[in-house]
Amino acid sequence: MRNLAAHMESSETLLASDFATLPALVKAFANERPDAPAVADPDGRITWKELDTLADRIAARLQADGVGLGDATAIAGLNSVMQVAVFIGTLRAGAIAGLVTNTATGEQMAAMIVDSGAKHLFLDEKAAESLQGQAYGDLKHISMDGGAWGEPISAWMASEGAVPAPVEITPETGFNIIYSSGTTGTPKGIVHSHAMRWQHIQRGVAAYGPNSVTILSTPLYSNTTMASFLPTLGSGGQVVLMKKFDTLGFLHLAERERATNTMLVPVQYRRIMAHPDFDSFDLSSFVMKYCTSAPFAAELKADILKRWPGGLVEIYGMTEGGCAFLLMAHEFPDKLHTVGRPAPGQIAKVIDEEGNELPQGSVGEIVGRSNAMMTGYNNRPDATDAMKWWDSEGNLYYRHGDIGRIDEDGFLTLMDRAKDMIISGGFNIYPSDLEAVLLKDAGVVEAAVIGAPSEEWGETPVGFVVLRAGVDAEAVLQAANAQVGRTQRLNRLIVVDELPRSPIGKVLKRELRDRLTG
């Protein structure tokens, strides 16, 4: 167990231990490097000492308000220095950080707040606007940006010099609740433990360190962001937050801050690489870039490797845990069509529709296990049980819900989400195959394929595309169908201005299906 009030251990000792906590590391860095920058946003920058002091004041007030071990706070807002302080302060009080998806609808946000069980809601103007008129219980509202939608946090938190009471944390203690992206329906609360997050910090330290400067433009409520946020902060590096991504703004920020690391989703990489001024920016400070959350085209990876200094790592996995796959693209340029191999100490298998394990090289659903798996879905034991699969020796795996094939070298090639596979006339059709064909056409900017109901075939593939100006959709359709088998041919193409995406870049195919049936 770790006492969150104890702060005499060095960061080196903590990071070398089997288990410690992020708030303890923040305290250690505040003692060792008090004036070094810790977190920045467009409005300012704070040092490790300032972050530690804010976290103490927030934790002390939470405890004074009756928030104890295992309770939760709800945090909803755009990326900011204060949001990070609230996050660390929540953990230091022994509570669980309930990270509310503030880009969801007001109704969905209210449901997340209720699900978290929080009695304190930390919010900003953006979240307050979304929640207007929604019912989610009698919570204490604290305004992170000082607005009138809650008590200003500067007035609410404990006075200067306040120190929270010691709290004993075990590896199983809850760390955060992250809500699923909602691409498949109502978001579920995914509970991560301190042990799981400690593994993420320790695994990532070698790639970051005290000299790292990591730019993060995806929201803190996303596990995509946490994959770089936690090891940067946990290794004493500096986190630079964007409130909202824009291509030119990112490039200017990366050059000015001499960024060493970033985590971006594929659509962001595509926009950055397509910017006409990309090659005029000095990005030579980059050591490593990361990508996760959505399909990452091999051609795009190759372009990044060619034109953007530093290595490139693709991470494939689930917020829930299971097995994480890593593709060191700079080391395996011949494997860019894959998402890599299981991370050290993690295991993946492939199973059929009846749950039987398949031999290597077969196509089936991916299941995985690791030492970094979620505690479960918050208040959803049924959904947690549905995730589980056991091997013949009784080891627990989580179902990834994705269809793929693991080759002889251990690299995974993804086909599709199991739910997205199209069955037409008894044949399995993988939308990703058709999307790849469409994207080879120079006139196609973005593409997504779904299954549409068909009386004759059961389902038939339909494509949604964003086209360059002047491109003829019928010509694109004919060219694509000439490259695929008869059973794979697209029934039609629907031209759209943009594809609906989640805040971390996943195409919302559920919304595309609704357009066809609505």
C-alpha cells in the first residue's frame, strides 16, 4: 500500500517499485524539480511545485466535503491546467476521477454524471452549456474556469498551505472512470485501477523522461490521451495541452515548444501531412510519435516515416484492457499493413464465433490478456461478463470485438469490428477491404463502408465518401468495383461533406446506418 501523504521517497525509488501512485510522483517531482514546467495550456504554464500545491488544496477541500476513499468526482471540461490539477487532487484525496465526455450530448453527459455517483461536478463553460436543462441530481458545482456555472475553484479549494489527510491506496483501488466513445450506442463507464495505470506509467517511462515535451490535442477523458499523458507526467516530463486541435496551430506549437512526443489519431495525422506548409516547419526535436484509436493506413504511416523526424509507434488495444499491440513502424517498415505485435508480457489469441480457439494464421475475433485490464464496467456486471473469455487453462481474456489474423511473426492484421462485418449471400465481407480500395483513388478523401439491408442478399455493401472537387462518384464506384470480387461489389456510393466522427477520430458507423434507415 502507498500513503498518498508520504513524500520523502524519490521519483527514482517510486518508479523502481512494484507499485506507487501518480500523486506520489507529482509530490516527488515537486520536491526535486520545483521550478521545472509540468503542464501548459493556451492560457498559461505551471511548475511542478504549483501543480503539487493545487492538488493538495483540492484534495484537502474534497476531504473536508466528505469525499473519501473510493468515492468519485465528475470532471467535465476542455483540456486545461486546472483540469489536470483537479484530476491529481481527486486521486490524492483517495477518490476516483470520473472523466465525463463533454463532447457528448447533454443527456449523455448527465447520464455519465449520475452513473459515476459523484457529489462534486467540476466543469467549465463548454460543459455548462451542454448540461443546461439536464437533470443529474444535487451536486456541488465547481467552476474550473471561474465562470458563474459553479463556485469558482479558487474560492472553493482549501487555503494556501492546506495538506490532505493521509490515504492508503491499494493496487485495486479505483483510479478513474472513462466512458466508452459511444460508437456502438450508450457509453459505458470503464473503471481502471491504480495498478493498471501504474503499469502504463512504468511501461512508458523509458520513452518519455524528464526532458520530454508532449503535445496532446485529444481530450483528457479519452484513453487515447491517457496513453501519453500518464507516462509523460509520471516520468517528470512536460505536458502541453491544446483545447482543440487545428492543423496549423499544432505545427506552430510543436515547433515553438520543441516537442519531443505527441499522441495523435489517424485523421489528425492525415490533415497534418496534407498541409501545404508542413515541410516548412522545424520538427527535428521529435523523438517519438504515437497513434491509436482508429484504422491507420499503411500509406499514411509511410509518409510520416519519410517526412516527419523521429520514430512512429502505432498502439492497438482497448480502453478496457485486454492485449495491447505495438507497431514500431520505424523498425518494421515492411509491416505497415499491421498493428504490430503484443506488448511485452501480453498475450493474444484468435477465436471463432462459438468461442473456440483457432490456430495461428486463422481469421477470427481477437481476445487478449495482460496485467493492465479494467476492473469492470461501472454498475454494469452484465456487460463486464459479456467481455470475458477463458482459455483451456482457465486464464481470463477480454474480447476485443475485432476480427483479424495473427501472422507467423506475431503481427496482427485487422479486418474489421465483428459487428461491422457484412454477410451478403452467405459470404463474409470486410468493410475495411473495400475502404482501402476506395482510398487508393486519388479523388477520394475519406471513405467508410457499411452493410445495408437487402431482401435478396441479407446485406449489401454501401459506401460513404468525401470526394475532392469535381470528382465523379459514379466513376469512383465503377473503378472500385472493378478491383474486387463479385460478392464484394459496392451497391452504391453516397457522397457526404464529412464523415461523422467521435472526438478521437473514430468513424461513427452507427450514424451512417441511421442515415440509411432513418
